[in-house]
Amino acid sequence: MPMRSLLLCCHASTVQFISRGFREFGIDVEPCSDAEAALQRLKDQRFEAVVVDSVDHAGAVLVLDSLKALPSCKNSLRIVLADHQTALGTAFSTGTHLVIYKPISADRLRNSLRALSNLIGRRAQRESGRILVEVPAIVHVGDENGVPASILSISQGGVAFSTKKALPTTKTLGLQFVLPGRTAMITTSAEVVWNDVRGRIGAQFVNMEPASRKVVSEWVSAQLSSRRLNDAPYPGSQA
């Protein structure tokens, strides 16, 4: 699945150039010309990278500062397209990971994107503790009846799931599911940290009972151990 980035930029030529360069590295670009609209998309969707053009200084600072308070953007890489007049202190005070200076040549963009791909790759390695599954679940929002859901992946800290019925906009929900190969029902609260255009939702466990957290942690660890064992080469084989 391609990595996704959001680009805040009001110049069509820059958007076209950046989008073409990003696609070479397997990164989709969703352009946006308005800071408020960009923030709304960042609240509703998950992006591996957020790129802002410093030409709109106020909008760039607003978006970068707001990322700190958005759970869905906790791990997003922050990139600034900057003129040489842009103060480095201003750029990096917002937690910027990468600055690409203008005028942006094809070579400069490729070199910057190689660094970006390495950063995203390291992030992906840290998230490799996520187990892909197809597990039925029930999601509760407020006092409403439970909504059937399908858990798509499980980690020690949370799940990604989808539902056939759209859920009300919410930050917290209740979650019930049974781990594959187990019989005990896991019941916990969860906090929504991202969702995407395909209707998938990512949520991290909150206020989970210690016994349930232990069960999930041990199950995930067992799956990871089995995966590493299956991926290991046989003695005497060539790697």
C-alpha cells in the first residue's frame, strides 16, 4: 500500500512538481491550498508525511503547530518547503524533520526524498509488531447498540478495524473481541487516533484491565516469535 502525504501549497506548478517527485518514491500526495481544510483532513485521515510551503507562513505554522495535538499525526513526518529567507529556527521549532530549500531541482528533491524514505522505513520497522488478522468485533459508541466490526490488525497497544455502518464522530469507544485461538472476551475502551478514506479506523487501547492487556501482549509476542521462526533460514541454506 503506498505511503500517503498531505501537501499544503497554493501554487499549482509546485504541487505538480512535488507530486511527480513523490510518486517516484511510492508516496501519494493529497494537495490542499487552505490551512483550515488541511487541518480537517489531518483530523480525519492518517498521513505518513505532512508537507507545508513556507510561502504561506501563517498557514504553515498553524498546521505544523496543530500536528502536536492530533493523535492521528503523532508519527507523521513534517517537511517544510522553504525559501532561504525562512529562518531555520522558525522551521525546526515546529518539530520539522526535513527542510527542502527552493528553488527545488529534481536532484535536490530526489536526495531529500531518499532521506524521507529512510525515515519512513525506520518508522515502519518500529511498527512491525502489528499482526494482520480478520477478527470479528463489536464497537460501542456512547449508549448506542454495538456495531459489528472487523479487526484488521492487532498490536500490543491497539487495533485497526473497519465497520459496514458508519460510526458517529468520536474520540473514545468501547471494543469487544476474542483473539484467534483464545476463548476469553477482551473488553476495553479505545481512543481513535486515525481513520482513512477507505473507512478504516485506528484506535489505541485505554483503561484496559491489566489481565486483558497481559493476554493481548502475550498473544502478539507469540505471533511475532512464530513469524520470526518461519522467516528464519534453514541451517545450511543460503540467505
